[in-house]
Amino acid sequence: MPAQFEFVPAGDFGKPKSADRRLIRSHCMQGKNKRGGSRRSKQQDRRAAKVPPQTLQTLPNPPIPVPPPSDIALVQLPGELGLHSEEILFKYLSYGAVRNLVSPIEVCVNVDPLQPNYFAWPFYDVTFFHAAMLTTSATNDFMLKRPMTKTTYFHLRRTLHFLNQKLCEEDAFLVDSTVYVIVMLTLMAATFGDSNAAGAHMSGLQRIVKLRGGMEYLRCTPKLHYKLDRLDLSWCLGFGGKPRFVDPNISWDPVFESQALSFENNTASNTLVDSRLLIVFQDVRSVVRSINEHFSRNTKFHGELFQESISSVQSRLLLLKDMLLNAVDECIPKRKVPYRDLRRRLRGSLQSTWVKTQKYQDLMLWVLVVCAISVLDDDPAWLAERWSGVAEADMSWEETRQRLQSVMWIDCIHDELGTEAFSTLTDQSHSVLLEEVTDDCHRNTVVT
């Protein structure tokens, strides 16, 4: 029986009347003080027996709501995604949060002013859209150490198709997104060791830069200059090619007016024979010191100043690559990627150079550690032999770090990598020493 409600008016003083209070008591006492065999209980049972039972109605199952579309489905894209490409697109759009894994310098240098409009172009430029998908998918394949997947090949074919269509247009060289598509293709070719494709893309970029005004144009566009500098480095150190975007009339004067910095024990002036290399080395140390100072204050080094100084340093180093006659000068390493030509040259220089004097110690220790964390970490055994010549057997990491800082060291980037390299070199050195002792004991036993 459905519940019935009655409203009881209150008097002037907020109290109900006597009759209303009886009604309230009657409602409150319903079902209370009830005896099972009383006349009233029997009457209620007889009335309940006369009422036919209600048939239960089976309600139909409620309809299952259609799930809402994904966020990507709500975005209008200029090209088709292809197999498994939604995940790739998500990775591309979230790249800003994880790009330090690819370019660790962004931890301490404000490179945002040097970044092109990577976020907007994929939503209206079909060529850049597929190039972005290609780059993200290929990078994922490379990090997982697997060959290029079907998704990567799909976006490679689409990128080349639309790029060839664009290049047929008369003003194609003026479209920034097209230029960056070729930059991305060049980086992918360099990453996977395709020298023919990388060379073709580099020639195309060189032609575009020339049509836009050459080096004068690059000086006015630091964003593109920054990317082309990185490409030039990959091209020269990975394949042994000649630099394509280096100003042949570059000044060999120091970038920074004050070159008062000096190594402890005059390491630089006493070790590096070529005066041009010495100036470049001091410029790099000035940049490194500024980066460390900014990071200690929880700020980032200025991106445009970094680009300008590093561009000058890199250009001079690449021009010096085939001019250095001293083996120690040849041992100054660069940065980490699969740089095959750099690995070959460094290994040859290090194996032919044996440190015998104290003035080389800190510099050669720095060279070995940087080599171990950059391009020679795949074969540490012969590095360990050189390590024993510059490092004491019981030297701690803190002592090693101080010696590295006396040369050149970006704390926030190199500390973690340096710790791993130090452990590897130390363990390998101990293993080599143990093998030598074991061999000596074996020879003595045979002679006896």
C-alpha cells in the first residue's frame, strides 16, 4: 500500500491542535503493539488473502550506450592514419613532454625559441603530417631495436608521394614546412645508416638554402640554422662527408670576449698543439660554464646564444676535422649517436696515443669517459686498457668527477652517464688486470 501523507497545520505558537496530535500519534503507532491473535490482526489477514497477487513484470534490458569517439576521432586530419597510427599520433603530440630523451640539452638550455611550429603543421599540411608520423614511428622502431614496421613504411611512402608533388610547385622552396619535412627525412636516413638517401636529402636542402640566400639567410633564421647544424654534424661524423652548411669565411677568433678561463695545470695550452683547436676548446668551456651556472640558479641558458656559439664551435671543428696533425688533438670527441666515421677515427687515434706524461692525464681521462658514453660504449675492453694508464686503481667517482669538471662537464647531463661509464671502465679494468695476473701465474707454473 503506498504511503499516504497528511499535512498538519501548526498554531500561532508552532504547536498542532489536540485533534491533530491524536492523528499524529495514530500514524506513529501504526504496526506497533500488535498482537498476533487479536481481532484486528485476523481482519487484516482476511483482507490480505482476498487481494490477488500482482504479476511481476520483467523489465527489458536497458540499451547499452554507444561509447564516445576517441579524442583523435574528433580531430580533422589532412591524411589517413593507417594501421596502428593513432598511437603514433598520440606519441607525436605528447613528444614535448618526453623530448629530453632525444635531446638532453633541453634540460638546461631554453631551445623553445629555436623550435619550429611542429604542433600546428600536421593538422593542415598533409606532407608534414605523414612525415611527423614517419619520424615518430621510426624513432619508436629504433628505440626498440627492431626493423622498420609496416606503419613506418606506410608513412614513408605517403611522405615521399606528397613531397614529390610539392617539389613540383614553383615556390616549393619558400614553404617552411616542406623544408622541415626534408630535414626529418634526412635525420631518419642518418639514424638508419642509409648514406645514399641522406646524401640526396642533404643536397636538396643545400639547394633550398642557396635559393633562399645562403649563409646570410641562415643567420637570420636561427630555428632552421639550429636544425641544419645538427644535420651537418650527423652527416660528417656518421658518414665521413664534408660539411654542407659551414661558412668557409668563418672567423677563428674566440666567440666570447673574455677567455680568462684556464685548465688546472695549464692542461689546454700544454696539451692541444693546434692553436685554433685551443680557441674552440676554450669557447666550449665558456658555454659549459654558463650552462652550469644557469642550472645552479634553476634557470636555463639562452637558446639563441647557445645556437650562435655552438654553431660557430661546430663549424670550426668540422673544418678542422682533416687538418689536425697531432694525435691528441684528434681525440677530442663530439656527441652520441651511431657516428660510424667518428668511432673509427677516435678508436684509431686513441689506440695510437699512449699517455706518458702528467700533463695529459686529466684531458685523456676526460676523453676516455666521454668516448665511453658517446660512441665507443659498444666495446669497452680496449678502453679499459687505456683507463689504467690515466686513473688510479682505487680512485672514486667523486675524485674522477672533479677531474672531469676541471676539463669540461655539464653536471645535469653528464653525471648519470658518467657514473655508468666510470663503473664500466673500472670493472673492465679490474677484469683485464685479473686476467693478466692469472696469465702470469699460469706461465710461472709452467716454467716451474
